Amino acid sequence: MTELFSTALLIEDEPAHAELIKRALKSYVGNIIHAPTGEDGIRELGEHYVDLVLCDLNLPDMTALDILAQVHEARPGLAFIVLTSSSDLESAVKAMRGGASDYMVKSFSSDFKGRLELMLNRLSDEEARKIREIQLRSERDAFWTAAHSTTDGLAILTSRGEIVFENRAFCLLRKVISETDHPENIVSLTRKLSASVADAIEEQLKGVGQNALWLGELAVPVMVQDKLVTRYFELNLSANRLPLDSISLEAEQLDEFRRVILWTKDITAKKDQERMNRDLLATTTHDLKGPLGAIINSCELIDSMLPEAEPKVGELLNRVSSSSRNCINLIDELLSARRIQDGVFVVKPKLLDLADELHEVVLDYLPMAKNKNLSLSDKPAGDIKIYADAIAFRRVLGNLINNAIKFTPSGGSIELASEYDEQEVRVSCADTGLGVDANLQHTLFEKYGRLDRDQSIDGTGLGLFVTKNIVDAHGGRIEVKSTGGKGTTFILSFPYKE
């Protein structure tokens, strides 16, 4: 049998009756305490924690109604069964009205235990229901307390966008936007500041039955100390499906029950920090690229003025020039990655002479290649035009050559080549370096994606990430063909335009 109650108090003055009742209770109660009088019962209640009381209606010193009154004062809600003879039903009903959980006639026939089991099961289920109700009420109260006290705005919407609940933070934001005391439709509210945001929310509300999830941003002008400033809020819209397995309603009827959650978070400080970081990065990199370029040009000029009898000086100049070129590449990677992340990376393509572009980039990186005793060459196929952003295209080629120089052992070679057909122009950068295993090639274009073996080699892991995004921005694609230990070839494909 399943234990329904841990401890029960039986208040019964008839020893024979008490013994029969205890026998019937043993299968359903862990521990049974017997008290022969009402006074003993009250004392036991003060000394032990019980979760069930069975009390004879009429005891020598008091009635069950007297005990029930004291129990309710000390332990409101405690399960209390009145035991009565068949002639005392009127008093039993009176006890029920006084707060007893149930009553039972002391008729010790063969079905007594069965009747007691049914009653105890019913009371146990009722106790479990009360506990669940208390838990739900506690969780609900905790949720609403948290919802009201959070600094993030929270609104609950109907599928038509009507605001049925708003916490304090959302109410303050709404009043800034609309200057009204009454909630209005979320679409009309946001439309006062941004038609695109309002349209996006309206579109999401139409598909609310499909687990809508949408993120957006809203700029809100706010008066601060008589000065108009803009604050930025992140909007998070979400909705869950209704449990329809036991409900049979038309779609229009279901819309009345659907609710959508809208969270708003003030991200002004975050955007200000990002803007400051972006401006600092742009200013710093701009200030660094000038001197680095001057160093590279000066190295090339000094090298051209050296007599051939000074090879070691020329080697040192190549190292200085290569280090400066590496610094410029690093700066370009950081700037490009930041613009891509911020969604402000823009390419301005035009028709370029491909042979000239390849040759100029090769000249830029020859000092680095020579410094590592590598052969670097370009072999364009005829007079080909490529439709690309000049600066971005050179950055792509520079990233590929720079990587090839890093990962190709001394004595190896790097070659740029090109071909075209009526659909696209293809540029390849092939080296005789370490190669990349096929099962690792998919990680090459991830942000900060670096192979474990390459951790000791200088780099940010941004070069190929930037390269792929630049190629994608041109409507092209990039492929890699490589076998471990047998070199790597990157192939760039750009749409052909005359």
C-alpha cells in the first residue's frame, strides 16, 4: 500500500474502536498516535507534528467541535476527520460546517477499511492540490515581484498588439513615447518613433502562433536637464504555442488566448561604449598606419641606395619592412572585422585591371617573402578586368599572401594566378606550405578560427574571416583546396562584368 500521510493523531475514547481504526490506518499512515481524551489530543498536537487528525465526535471531556476550533487556530488547513455513530449525522454535518475535512460513520463492517481508504485518498489528493496551489501562488508572486522591480521593461501583449500588462519600467518608457496615461496598441506606439520597427512588430504579431522570436532596436528621444538626448532600447519579442492537445477551438477563437512577451532593455551605455571603442580604434589605427607606411617606404629607398656589397644591411631592412607590413595587415584586419561586426562594412566596386592589381600586391609583399627565402610571383591570364572594390580586393590578396608566407617553409613558393569565363573571374593563391587537413578546413573562415598547430605563429585569426566577408560582399565565393603537408590553394570567384 502507498503511504498517504506520515503521522496521524487518533482521538478516540473507546479502546476497541481505537484498535480497529488503527489497524485500518496502518496501510496508509506511517505513524499513528492515540489519545483517549480531548485534552490528551490537544497536548499531543502541541508536542508532535501531524498531518491528519481523526477525532470521535463526542469525547468524555469535550466534543470534536471544541477540538476543531483549537486546531484551526493553531494549524489552519490541517486535515480533520470526524468519527461519528450513525445517529449523530446532524452533529457531523455541523462539524463539517465548522471546518472539518470530512466525517465517517464508525460502522466496523467488512467495507470499513475500503471506505477509509477512499476517504484518505481523497484527502491526500486535496492536500497535494493545496501544496501545488501554494507553490504556484508563491512562484507567481515571486515572478510578478521580479517583473515589477527589474529595470528592464516588460509588457504582455495580445496577438493584436494590445498591452494587457506592463511593469513600471515599461510604463515609464511608454509615457516618454506617447505622453498618455493609458496603454495603447504596441504597433501604434512604436510607429510614433520608427515605421520600420512598427512594421516588423506587426509582422511578428501576425505569425504569433508560430513561436515568434524577434530582436529589434528603438531610438527614443528623451529630455534630460532641458537637453534632448537619444536613448537606445533593445526590443525582444517572443511567444509560445498554446497547449492545444485538449482544446478544440477555431483559429480566431485561439487568438483571444494568445499572449506575446515584449522585453525592453536600455542599451545606451553599451552603444556609447561601442562607439567610443570604434572611434578609438579608428583614430589609433589611422595614426599608426602613417608612420608604418613611412618606415616601409624608407626601407625600400635605403635598400635601393645600398651597394651590392652590403647584403646583411639589406636583410635587416627587409626584416624592418616585413615587420611594418605585418603591423599594417594587423591594423587592417582589426578595422575590417570591427566594421563587419557593426554592419557598416561597405564595398564600392568598379572595373579594375586584374594584372595590375596582382602585380602591385606582389610587389608590396616581396620584401616579406625574400626575408623568409620564398619565391612570390604572379601569372595573370591575359587582359582581364575584375569588378571589385580596389582597397578591399588588395586586402583580400594581401591576407592570402600574408598567410601563405607565414605557413610556407623557407625555400617554398607562392603564386597568384587568374582565369575567367563568361560567368566569373577566378583568382588563385597557391603555396607549397603545410597544408590543411580536409576535416579542419571548415574552421578556417570562422572568427578567431585558428588551428591548434598554429597557436605559436603570430596572428589574430581574423584574416580569413575578413577575407570571406569581403568576397561575400562582392557576391563572390572563396574555396580552399589543400592536403596536409602538400600546400594550400585558395580560389576567389567574382561575378564577371564587362
